[in-house]
Amino acid sequence: MLEQPVPPLLDEPAPERQPTPPVPTLEYDPILYGKDPTPYIVAVEAVNNHIRLFIRDNGKLRIVEEPFRPWLLSDMQITMPGVEWRVLKGELEGRRMLKYFASCANREAFDALRRALRDEHREVLAFSSLPRQYLMLSGKTLFKRMTFDDLHRVQVDIETNTLTPDQHGAQILMIALSDNRGYEELLEGDEKRMIEQFVERIQALDPDVIEGHNLFGFDLPYLAARAKVLGVPLQLGRDGSELRFGSPRQCIIGANSRTFTPAYVHGRHLLDTYLAVQRFDIGRGDLEGYGLKEVSQQLGIAAPDRIYLEREQIPELWRTDPDTVRRYCLQDVHETRRLAEITLSTEFYQCQMLPDTLQNLAVIGTGEKANLLFVRAYLAEGYAIPTQQEPRDYPGGYTEVRRVGLIPRIVKADVESLYPSIMLRYRIKPSADHLDVFLPMLERLRQLRLDAKARAKKAQGAEAAYWDGLQSSFKILINSFYGYTAGPFNFNDYDAAEAVTLKGQELVKQIAAEIERLGGSVVEIDTDGVYFQPPEHVQTEADEIAFVEQVGKILPEGIRLAYDGRYKAMLSVKSKNYVLQGYDGKLIFKGASLRSRADEKFGRDFLNNAIQWLLAGKPEKVAEEYRRLAKAILNGDLGIEQLCRRERITDKSKQPHHPLHELAKRFQIGDYIMVYRKRDGTWGLLEEYAGDEDREHYVEKLYKFAARLEELFPDFNALFPKPQAIIESERQLSLFD
């Protein structure tokens, strides 16, 4: 093991940091946290057959280097130079095992072996990330005995005069920097000198993390392109190395994913809050958009004096009112810092358990995270790893809508952690888990979460935030165990997944039947929860809680039904599409039929107004608004800003047969553009609008918006004439004008 001094900082010293008071920690668990308890590791990098650990102890950074041999697992051995093999323990009937462990002399030998095995069509488990490989075998993890606030985090935002760095006259106007230790600064003036100062500040501040909103999609690519043109090396690494970009990859966002191109800085983590907030919103669905200003407003973190500017305003405003742009830019980094605290602390606490870097954990899925835990546990005991089962269909969660329309007095009850509870109660686990890791780990996570939740309630300030972040990280991992059994992972088991869902269906149906036996009326069942109208004698919140407790008595031990809220009314449209109205008037939307970011503004406004009228018991107003809006569109009385919609440029939109193909050629993948449908059937840019919108197309779109509410109107066809009828009627009227 080689320990090195940290490279000296540049002239400007980092701000003084008061040490965070120690936070009490949970009892150390090597299965969850790895066998090596080394604390304060803030980064891991691979360098010339060594692993470099960055350890910050008592506020000072030191570097430790250890020799390291890359490794992989396979179901067969190949004799190659620089490769040593050993055989792991464990056989499973009916399951192919990765029992041959290859230790490679260097990265080149590892890559050559992996290619050779794949050429032979052999099963392989080979992590391309050497830091992940090292953490997996060593049992070390990052950030042990640290809180999220202990991380030194710097936020960056740039203002430019063009959308892309390859446009004529492209230039960075300003760079805003801040950190979580009280530093903030605006860099401006000569562009080359500004970029040089940016590099100097990063080296002087020496952060563990660099954060930005759309950091990978805009700020870093723009900075790198301008730095290259101006001949400034972006030496942001802790070893003085330059920023580098990787190959495009996927950021997992629930059941979906988003392509992005990652960047890397030696010894630091790069975190994009634009991706983080999308992951944060999965399961919540509260956010209408993911732009920094939209998110900050909706999460309540925007400053009261927040300045709002359109990007196209900035170049001119920079010339005429630079102070406004300066305040705007600083507010961007302030909001980014607060947004990161909301969306990324959970990933930080998971990083204390999982053998991976924070930057990578911020984009991979929960199933992959669980797989890292199981593979590490088996390798620690010297056991082989099973290959994946082939996927097959199996029953999912039970959903049913029993009532549609406006229903007053709604209560929601759901089973706490239904699928994990079923697995623990009925001892359902992957058949390949012969070391019995799965269920004890799940039980331990559940107990740790309950402990952390209890401590969070008793604590205050930073300590409360620590326990809350910890319990949230446990919750996400707990809920990943079921999905893991039915995903593309080493210990998956579709029979186990099916057993869980079938038992879940049985339990939720029992709950619904008991609610109705006791006089309630079930509105909707969705996998682990039931929305229902309680009996007339159940009026107060205390009555509702007692009613739910009574219903829950029918459930087996270990399965708990919880009271999950009360609402003044529910507008039930169809399965998984409804609006809940709280007693405080707040509305909660569920389902893309009622609210979608892909909809044009006039459509979103129409649906929002329709919902308000329906909740107020005035359905006739919806039909009146439909007819009024259709005529306004046909007569050109609706502004183009109401008709256009936002589109993101993707690989698909650049394909020849895609409707946006011609427009997409003018932009880069990841760019957002505002488009509208033209009379000739093509699409145009909002900024190039020429009074040529396809009005009939937008009347048809309006009809489709109204049709989303069709189930709520028994006489829908009479109230909402089809587009062609409206168009013909308006044409006839125009003949007499």
C-alpha cells in the first residue's frame, strides 16, 4: 500500500470548514456495508495497475494506492497470458454457474479475456468499471462515517449567447460557482481567462462533487468545446488530468431510461440534478416539468425575488442590464445546490452500502443495486454466482376500477411494503440463494429502516436529516427486492416473483371485500392500495383510522394495512387515472390522461379547467368550454404559444421517417425545441411561426383531450361534437359573414 501527499492547491485556499458534529451510527453490518469498515473514502480511481483511494480524515485529504488486478467470472476457462484462474465453490441443479474466477495482470489482459470469452459465446460477469471491481472484492465502500453535508459539493452554471457551442459567435458569457460551505463567485470578462479561472477555482476548492442542472447535456459539453477552441486544458481532476467524456449510456428512471453522455473527472463525482430530479419524481408524479425553474417553484425552493429569463433574452440583457443576468446566474447555482440536497442524499447513503461510486449509483436502477449486494456477499464467501434465468410472463399486481365519476369522502389504505412483507411472511426467495442471503438481508434492511425512522422523529437539525436520508435509502433498497426477482439479474427467479404477485392479489382482494362487508364502497384497487368511500357513520379522521385498523385485522401476521390519507373528493376516470381533492383544496393528479408534459398548453389548460368544473359539480361548463375553444382555434383567436408543444431531440427524431426529421437535423440530441403543426402537415419551430398553423388538426387534438374524460359523460357524443361537425358548421357560418 502506497500513501501519497495530495497535489498542492492553487493560490486561492478553500474556505474554512467547521467539522460536522459526529452523528451516532447504526451497528456495523458487513453484509450490508462490506467487510472493510475503512471510513472517509470520498473517491476511488484506477491508475496503472493500482487503485487510488482519496480519503478525507479530519478535513485533510490523503491519497492511498494499492495494487489491483482486474477480474471477471465465467462458466469456462481460457488459457491466456496474464490471466490466473481459480474455481469458486457451489453448484446448483438446473442453473449454469459462473464458477471460474479470472484474475488479470492489467486492464489490457482483462479486456482481451473478456473479448475472447464473448467470442466463444460464454456466460461472463465482467464489470467494466475497475473502481466497482475493487470495491466489490475489498469490501470497502465510499463515505462510511460521513453525512451528506460532510461532502464538499460545488455547483456550476454557465450563461452563453448560443444554444450550442458550434453555432456562429458561440461564447460563454459568465460562469457561476457556489458550494455548500459558503463560497460563491461569478466569473466573467475575457472568455479564455474565465475558463482558466474556472479550472483554478475547482483545483483550489478541491470539491468531492461537482453538481449542475443539465450538467451532462449542456454545461460540460459547452465548456469543453469552448475550452478546446481557446486552447485551455480543462484540468479539473485531482491529479491534474483533464475532463473526459464517455460513451452514451442510459440513466434508469423507473421503468424508463434516458440516454446521456457522461463526463468524468479524476477523483471527483459529477452529478446532474436534471437526471436526479426525474428519478426523484418517479412514484410521486408531482412535477409538471424538470427544468430548474419549474422544479424549484414546485418544490418551494425558489427565492422570493427569483429572476426568470428566457434563454434568448440573455445575450441582449447581458449588454444592457448585466446585473440582472448576474443575479439570475447566481440564483441558478443556489437552486441547484438545494435541489441536490433534496434529490441526491438518498444515493449518498446507499453509496455507504454498495460497492460503486456515487456518480454511477445516481444513474443505475435499483435492481442492479440489489445485485451488487448479492454478488458481493457470495464472492466474500468464495462462492460461484448463478447465471440469469430466461424471462417469462407472469401475473402482475391486481388493479380494478369499480366506480367512475365524482365521489366524495375518499380514504386510501395501503399495505406497507406489500411485496417485501409477503416475501418475509411466506419465506419467498430466489431458489438460487443457497447461502440464504436474500431474506436475512431484507429483514435487516427493514429493521434498520424502522430504527432510523424512529431516530429521525426524535432528532433535530442535521442529525434528523441524517436519519431521514438513511431510512429513505433503506426503503428504496427494500422495495427493489421484489423487482430484482423478475429482472435481468444473477439471482432472479420468476417462480418466486409469480408467487409474490399472486399472494398480493389475494390479499388486496381480501381487503376490498372486508371494506365492503363493513359498509364501505371501493372505488379503485391498485396493487397494494385501495381507495374507498367509508360508511356514513365513519366521519372524522380518527374514525377513518380506526376503520382501516379494523379492516387490517383480517391480514396475516407481518402484513400491515396502513391509513394513507383522506380526501374531500375523488374524480375517478379510469384505471390509474384520477384526481384527488384534499380538504385543503389541493389537487393530486394521477395518470397521463389527465396531465402529461407532452400535451400542448391549450390541452393542459382545458383539462385543468374541466377537472375544476367537474369537482364543482358543473359538467355542462366543460362542454361549453369545448365548443368555445374549438371555435377560437378555427378562427385563429388562440395564440401559437397555446398550440405549440415542447419536443426533445432524440436518436429517433433524427431518423428519416420521423415527423421531426427535418427540424431535428438543425439541433443536437438532447436539445428541446418548441414546435407546431403546419397546414402542409409538416412541423415548424415556434420562433419561425408564419401564421400557417393547421387549425383543423388542433380541433382534432382538442376532441382527443375531451375524449379522455368520456367515461364521466353518459351523453358524451351529444355534448362534444366531433371535429368534422364543428368544422363544417363554422364553414357554413362563414358563408353568411
